[in-house]
Amino acid sequence: MKQIPYLVRLLICTAALAVAGIAAHLTAAEAARQSAIPRVAGMPNLPEPLAIRDWTQVTHDYIDFVFDFDRRGDHLPLVRWLDKNHSMVSIPAYIGGPRAPEAINYLGAVVSGSLIGLDMRNHRGYDWVAMGTNFFSEEEGVYVNRLGQSTGKSFWYDIFPNVLCYQVDALYPNGSTRDQQARSAALKWYDACLALGGSTDPPALPNFDHTGFRLATMQPTETGWIEPEAAAGIAWLEYMGWVRFKDPRFKVAADWAIQSLEDRPADKSPLYEVLLPYGALAAARMNAETGSHYDVGKLVNECFEPRGRPQARPGWGVISDRWQGQDVHGLVGSTTDGGGYAFAMNTFEWVGAIVPIARYDTRYAHDVGKWVLNLANAARLFYPDAHDAAHQSSYVWATAYDEHSAIAYEGIRKWKRGAVAASADYCTSHGRIVQGSFASTQARREVPLELEVLEEEPGAASPFEHVWEFDLPNAARRWLVVDADRIDGGHLGNAFRFLYSIAPEGPYTSAFSVSGVGLVQFVELPESLRGKLYVKAKSTDSVAPRGGQDQLAVDAMSISYRSDVGPFAQGDQLVTFVDLLDEATVPIVLYRPAVATTDLGLYGSSHVGILGGIIKRTNIEGILQLDLLKTDYYHANAYPTFLYYNPYDADRSVEVAVGSGATDVYDVVTNQFLQRNARGTAHVNISADSARVIVLAPSNEELRRDGKRTLIGDVVVRYAD
């Protein structure tokens, strides 16, 4: 670990003494508010409209739906056997999408079912836990996202399956095969840290500013972007490995990874996808359990606060906004893409990793409680029953087959992205349509593939031309988007130029050329254009083709624009993204046919059990009970511990079920017993806009101090002064 210069250490110590002097004059509750998460401070105490789903029931409905071999209908059943021996199943990432099993989807569902109390070793008569071990790669020594896949394409895709494998192992202990696989995964990612530059002699930190890491060659990979939050996933993974196996190498790797996150400049957040919250939790636990002094606040706020360039993922973080009369505060995703684009998987996973932090550092109790209340309310918008047909992309399938609205959309947009398709083939000159028509260009990558194919006329006196007609949408900014290929038929030096005009006779403005098989192309249209738009494809070579005729194969064309419909539940399956412009704020899109697939994403829905396991409603609407142990995997011995946040401007009394045995109700935030020898139901008073962290301990156990820690009996209940 890097040595801190003496002068810097002196300044840190002086500042710490000053802070300690101030804190001495604060009450415990006031001190708990000093580390507010600024992003949460701007959220409402009580979101509107307030409509929180029963997330435990949603999880039950989801697991019942996904693991039911007897479901019938379009794209059903969702679960199907991969082999005659019934050793593995396939579950699609999207309903109607490819069926290749993915660990992030499958293991997420196994964890979800387990968090609400289902035994996934014998759910519906099958051992889903054992089947999950198929994602372990003997060659790589780690879990991989797809069966038989190798590592190296993306850090988060490679690390996250191993995070999930550790969660499964913690939920179902004493599995020798899974234990061996978990230990192997920790060892492999420790070796990766070494290969990335980690060293104890001389001290050096690994460099995670890469796209991924190929374990087979022990070399980083570069694909044009970086995923520095890999350090966060590895930190959690290695620390869990150290807690589980006590191999000192794993603790060293966890320290390296957290330190590498701390050493990043403040203007270069490591956030990329889903791993950073795990690093924040690992740092909080290491501070509490091993005496480390990591800056948990820096990591937590990097999870929440969206930032512009030069971040790994500009604009990403926690959304704090109101979309067309709906509070969407607390959801996770892009704050800039089209005005805002929240994702189900990221939202659910953020809760699982960040909520337990309040147990190790109660300064976060108030803000975590307030944030989760907003999130638990807004997360209903991921589901079909929260929207009418006009505000979701897969209404027909959802209403036909998902009676409990258990399967979420991949995401929610602040505004729907509109796409106007061609309305007619206006004319063709010096060539012909050999396949399809303008209707064939209205959706991208149809199954089976539909194209409009046009061909030059041999020996014609003038170049080939074809014109399509569009109705221009009434929007401020619009883009013409074309997915087309030139099929070389022997017309050397030729390409197809696309042009546009508001009159069929012109004049036409050049847009772009298609010379082969390449990227989708687009151009912004002038704001002054109104009414009809005519799009022309024209051979660029004025010499008539003699040796052969080129063809133009058009898969999809549209005029992309922002509509006035929102919020809009969708995903990236029906809406295929071509590009993001203006600092990733403007999405350029084409659409796929709704009959081929849906935007209903098992990929994200599979993680809903995090909400189902953690969040329970209480006797007071708007006050939630958050289980701080549920996703705190491999935690030390602990009594039941819950967080309650009161969003109201007056005190409220919450009913807490304590069981039939005599129980002492202790509040970690104020460091005091609220009730002794309670039985059945305890009534806990919570002041306005404040939080309590309640521990339910056996009565008559001694409360004592051990350094900075407070214990009841032999169990730590408070980790700091």
C-alpha cells in the first residue's frame, strides 16, 4: 500500500482531532446525519404517487413463472431442458430472445428465490443450485457468464457471475464442489491482480483501467473503453474469499482493489455497470471488521452521483427526477440518455450491496432508508401493470401471459424514442425491386430476415435511383437512420449515395453513402423541413454497369426522434441502438418487430428477490422495514437487524415483530435500548425524518464495549463510537 507523506499524515490527524471536537457536541442522531449522500438529499421524503408493491410476492410470482415447465403460449415455457439428461436448462435473457443460458440471469434467479425463503435445491422437484455449477469453467478456474465461454471481453461480465456464485455458496453452505469453485475463483482473480501490477514488495497497486482481462493468457484486453469498477467487484469477491477461507492472499487482493479505487482522482469515477456498490460494501466491512480506514463515503457517492466526462460511463448513477407526474427518484441508470434511462437489474443490485452498509456505519442509515423508500416506490414502473398500452413496448404479450405482472421491462425511459418508417416506394429509375418493398424496411433484423433489395439495370443510360416517401414527425430534432448494405455485383467503383428532399423532384441534399457491409448510418435533418420527406438512393458511378449489377439491400430505415410519450417502459431488444450523440444524451435508434421478441427482460427481473428479501411493509404506509442482514453475505454472528426510516414530519410508532421469546430492542443509531423483555410486538417510536437501526437481542444479555465496538453478549451490534 502506498506510503502517506509525513506532512499529509500530520494534516489528516489535525483535521481528525478538529472533527472529533465538533462531534463531541453532537447528539448521536445528529452525528448520524453528518455523512449525508448529497444525491439522496434532493429526493422527496415521501414520493408521489405512493404505490409500493409487495416485493416478496412479486418475487414469488416471478420464480413460479420462470421455473414452470408447463407454461404454454408464445415463447413459453421460459425454462427448457438443454439436454436429455436434464443436467442444465436454458432461460432467455428476454422473452422471445435467444435462449443461451447466462449466469447473470440464471444465478440471479436462484439467489432471488433463496432470499425470499425458497429452497432452490428442491424447488418444483429440481436442484437449481447444483445446475448453477455448470457455469464454472474448469479451463478458466472461474464462473463464466455463458457455458463454455472464455474471459476477456468485459470485466463486469466476467466478475459478476463469480459474485453471484459466492452469494449462492453463502446461501447454501457446506457444498464441497461449490466451495472448491469459490476458492478457485478467488485465487484466479488474485492472480489477475498480480498480473495487473499488484505487489507487496515493492508496494504497488493493480491497474484496472482496461476493458477486461483474459485469464487464459493473464493479459488485460482493450476494446475501446475501460471498466475500472472491476476493482470493486474483485474487492468484494476477495474479501468474501478471505472471510470464507482465511487465505491471506485474498485479503491482500481486497486491499489492493479498494486502494486502487481510492487512489482514482475525484473527477474519474470508476462506475461502469453494476460492481461499484460491492466495493463500497467491502470497504465498509473491512473498516468495521479489520480496522481499515477506507473512504466509504467516496465510493458510496460515486455510486450515486452522475458525472460527465472523463468517467468510464458518463452520466450514470442514481436518478433523482420526476417524469411526467411520476417520482422516479432512486432508480439506477443513465441520467442523460434521452433525458433519463433507468435499468431494473442495476436498480435491484444497488439495493443488495448498499443497504448492508448502514449496519457497519450508521451515518448512512437515514439516507439509505430514504433512498430505498423512493426506489421501492418507483421500481413498480419497471412492470407492465404500471402503464397503459401507449407507455410500454410489449403490452400485448404482457397482458396475454403475465397475469401477475411479474416480469419487468429491462428499463424505463423518460421519453419514448419515436421512429417513423417509410410509407411508400415512391419511384424507381434505371433499376428494379427484386425483393420486398418499403414495408420490409420498417423493422430491423426481422426473423426470418426481411429486406428490400434493389438492383441496377444493366446498360442503362443513367444511374440507378430509388425514392422512398416518409411523413416527417413534428419534432425539434430528427435523424434519418439507414441500415443497408451494397451487394457487389461487379459494378466496380460504385456505391449508393443517400439523399433527401421535401419534394420528389428535389433539390436533394446528400446524406451519406453505402459502399459495402458496414455500420448503420444516420444524419440529422434540418429543423426547417416539414410535411413529406423523400429519401433517394442513387448509384454514385455515372457509368452504366456492364460487367454486373450491384444490389442495395435495405434492412431498416426510419426517422428517429424524441416523442412526447413518457415515461416509457422498454429495453434494448425491440429498440436497437445505433449510437448516442451529444455526450450520450441523444439515442439514435431503429426498431425490431414486436412479434419476434419483447423488451421484457428476465435479465433484470431475475434479481428482484433482493427487494423481496430486504423490503417489508409495516403498519404505517411509507415506513419500510429493511433487513440489513439479508444480503450481507458471510457476515459475522448477528442478531436480527432492521432499518426503519420515518419520512413524515411528525413522530410515528412502528410495530416490530419480535417473536414469542423475551427480546430487548436496541437502537444502534442512538446506542440505547428502546424496550426490554418485549414479546410478540414491540412499538418503536421514530422521530420525524429520521432513521433507526433496530437490533432484536435476547433479553438479559450484557451490553458492553470492546474498543470502538459495542456488543450484546458476544455479538457485535455497533461497530463505531
